[in-house]
Amino acid sequence: MMHRRHLLAGLGTTLFAALAPGALRAAPIKPGDKAALLVIDVQNCFLPGGSLAVKDGDQVVPVINRIAKAFANVVLTQDWHTPAHVSFASSHAEKKPFDLIDLPYGKQVLWPDHCVQGTEGASLSKDLLIPQAELIIRKGYHKSVDSYSAFTEADGKTTTGLGAYLKAREIDTVFVAGLATDFCVAWSALDARKAGFTTYVVEDGCRGIDAQGSLAKAWTDMAAAGVQRIQSTDIAV
């Protein structure tokens, strides 16, 4: 009898857990006219074979193509650096990629030369299929300051105009995907929250660089700011 009683109690606990709030998958999110998809820096330099390739970066493309069908509003971004940009290790004597230096606007990771204006490496992936995209935001084109975020350059005050554009369109919610999770995606998501947008990051629609723990830190920072972490399957397409 005792064995049966414990068994029934266990079944009851399991049933309660299954019915408890949050135990069942929430209904898929249906982006409406006030939602926008931000596709961050899906450019050749960040794809396999590129000068700053993100591991498995090409795997975000089919995910983004699929979820983009759910959005009437899509914005693409491009890193668009000058030659000899301040963020390039090659612009600093005796420095190498991934070194950290101090610049007037703060700490700067130094990168391999990438996404130089007008080069093939700066081009968006030819496999992106988002014909309804209405705007391309180019960033990082000021030689003396980097720009990870789609909203604000690394000095924290020079804007790209994206926030004003979205608000003029009465957008109140943004979904972010692209490259790389721990840099341009995270900075864009954090700035979206600062600008007052409800913000989701589509985890499987991103890939990270993870330099010295940067990926875990990015997720922690985004969670603390109220950015919601979802999967592409959470979006109704």
C-alpha cells in the first residue's frame, strides 16, 4: 500500500507541474504592424571564410529568412567601416586582433580589418531573402569611433537615426537576430530597451564570437535590461 500511495503522490505532483503556469509552451508570438525585425550585420566578413568569421554564422540565414515572413517591418544593418578604421588592429602599432585599448569613448576591442566600405566583405549575404525590408542602416562609418549598436555609436551619444525612424512608424516592439550575439546584437538589443522598445532576441537566429566570456556576459546584461530571449519557433510564421 505504501508503495502505491507514493506512486499516486508522484503522479499527482507530475500532473500539477504539467498544469502549472509556465509549464506549457506559451502561444506563439504573432508580430503585428507595430513590431519590427532587426537583422544585424549578416555580411560576408562575418560568415565562414570572412575576415572576422563568426562560427556557424551562415546558419542564421535560413532562420532569419523564415521568421522574416512574419514581419511587415524589417530593417537590415551593415557594418560600414572606413579603411584604417580606429577599431582595426592594423591601425595601431604593435597591436593584434582582440587586444583591448582605451579610446576617448571607452574600451575598444581591436578587430581584424572587416566590412570596409564598398568591398565584397561588407556586402550582405546573397542568401538573405527579405524583399520586404524597407531600410538598411549603415553604421561604423565614422573613422574615429566604432558602432556595434544599430541605434547608437560606441560613444553613447551619436545616433544612427533608427530609433526615430521606428517611432515615426509607430513601432513599439523589436525582434533582433543576426551577428554577433555578444556584440552588435546585444548592443542593439540593449539600446532598443533604453529607447523604450519591447525587445526580443531570437537566440537561434544569432551566433556569438564569445571572446573571453563575452557571450555569457551579453546574455546576463540583456536579461537584466529586460530583453526577452526566445527561439524562432516562438514566432508564428
